[in-house]
Amino acid sequence: MSATTAPEPMESLPVRSTGTPVVLDRREGPFGEVVLRERGEHFEIIANGCFLMDTSDGRSERLL
């Protein structure tokens, strides 16, 4: 069994201020609500009111 190490901290992310988000779709599922929003040229995914990810940077998704 090998020990896992925590990833190195990411540098600060830029603050997004590209306007008001527009809800493109909203669905209820067995684990709650998922919302797809568009903010400027980027998209956001919100699950049960909790921000999950967007397309503005991508570093965290690439680390996965």
C-alpha cells in the first residue's frame, strides 16, 4: 500500500465578474437539483445551490 500525498495548493484564481448568470437548464434528480448557467462566455454547474465548476479556468478539472 502506498501513501498518497496531497496536491500542491493552486495559486489564487481570478475573480469572475462577467455579468449576471443566465439559467439555461434546471433539472431535478434523485440527489437534488442541478442547474446549468451561462455567465458571459463561460458555463457554470450548480448542484443543490452549491457551485461545482465552470469553464473559465479548468485547472482543477485537469488535476482530476
